[in-house]
Amino acid sequence: MDEDMLADQRRLVELIEAEGWDVTDLELSAYDSPWADEDDPEATVTITARKPYESEDDDDEDDESPYRLK
């Protein structure tokens, strides 16, 4: 795999993590494009990330759910 592709992948992960996301899965696919006449390879990066958000309704005293542990 091309070192430039791996460097770009690392940079994308750094950017996502800098925004507070946790990368949970990553896939880099390198291939020669069947649609282009060029010999340069292309890459596709698929990144799965998660970021928890605090609920605006975080007032535990008003929570009457019988399924919540207090």
C-alpha cells in the first residue's frame, strides 16, 4: 500500500479525533480505477466513529422511568 495513502488516512483520523470523536473502525481500500485511463491508484477510506452527546433533559430528579437505576 502506498505510504501517501497511509499518511492521509492517519491525518483524517487525527482530524476526527481532534473534534472529540472516538474512531471505532477504519478501512482503507486501494485500487486502480476502472473508469479512468490513468495508471495512478485511488483509495477509499471508511471511518466509523462515535461521539456521546449529553442530553438536554439531564435532570435526574424529573426522571420517573422505572427502568433507570438511581
